[in-house]
Amino acid sequence: MSRFYDDLAPLYHLIHEDWPASVRTQGEQLASLIGTGWPGGRRLLDVSCGIGTQAIGLALQGYDVTASDLSAGAVVRAREEAHRWGVGLAVSACDMRRAHAHHGGGFDVVLSCDNSLPHLLSDDDILIALRQMFDCLVDGGGCVVSVRDYARETRGRHLVKPYGVRLEAGKRYLLFQVWDFDGDDFYDFTFFFVEEDLASGAVATHAMRSRYYALSVERVCALMREAGFENVHRAQTAFYQPVIAATKPGPRR
């Protein structure tokens, strides 16, 4: 998984039609959710920050954001992007299953977005990560997770998931994924970036491979409850994929 995101890091922004707009929009949407659920909370931890899409967006909203990711390549890019955006962002490499050991506690909200949690391929590993996130929080703090709605996805092999065409710096990129399910609960996928130089006509193909655990939103909710969270629910938000919100028991400090 870390190699997948190391290879993806230089191209990650192309997943979005307009990455700067996504940074701002997702920051605004998550800030609205956080402000409603845990008003006054300012100290945030993003345990799967990637190149910084949500972490930078929330820093732009005035939050004090600490961020980490398993991928060293993504961490380097997130630092560069935070500098480019002019926001303070403490970023480091960390497996979310060691979040508390690495970051300690005292956070008002911990988040993991962009379907990162299902990269962990067993309930046991997901529970380890969720319990680490739980331990990072103050009493009454919040946990925010976004995942793909796998209940709506067709199972099978050779499933093509198009992302579209992007134009950047004289090049055209065609993006798509190919999914191959292994039963109902797991699938391997390849993310293809076909890069065409519009001046010379030269073409290069980048292919990154990884695996996902296609667990349902309901299963994620059940695991969050097992990890100790309460008020676990699918949040009503305009975010681009389902968001699950939950709270660590106890009065907020």
C-alpha cells in the first residue's frame, strides 16, 4: 500500500478535475460538520492525509491540523503543498495503526477520509486503527471517517472505473481504474494514468496496484462502536462519499 501511494503522489491531484477547488470545498464541508458536531474544537488530527487534500482545506478554515500518512512520498508532497498554500501543517509518516503511539492524545477531532480505512484488510486491523484514533481524542472528541459506499458497487472482474481526462502543462492524461473482485469482500485494482505529450505525441502509461477490503458503511459503523465510540452515524453532508461520524464518550474538556 505504501508503494502504491509513493508512486501515486506526484499524480494524485489529477484524480480531481480541479484539485485546488476540491481542497477548498472539502475543507468547508468538513469544517461545517466539525463545527456542528464538536463546536469549539480546534485541534485536529488527520491520520491518512495523502497529499493534504483535507488537512490543507481544514487548515485554511483556521484549524490547528496535525497530519500523517503511511506513504513517505505522500508526506513529502503534503509538506510541499502546505508550504505552497501558505498554511502551517505538521506532517509526518505514520501507520494509522500506531496513531496514538506516534501522535499522543489531546485532539478534538481525528479524521480519515478518501476511503483510506478499507486499505486495512481485516476487521482486526481496522479495530486497531480505530482504537488508536479513539485514544488520540479528548473525552467528548469526534471521529470522522469517509469511505466508498461498497453496497452500491457491482462485484465482478475486469470492472472499469473511468475518472476522465485531465490537461496539464501541455500533456493530456486519461485516468481509469480496473477492479477484480476476489469474492464479495476484497478486490485488487490497478490505477492507470495514460500520459500523452500533446506536442510530441509521446505516450507513457503509469500503473499502480493495490487491494481494498470492500466493507459496508454499516460494518464500519459496527467496528467504530466496538472500538468504543458512541453516537455512531452516517452524517448528512454534501461530501463526495459517505461520512461516518462518532464521538468518544465523556464530557468535553
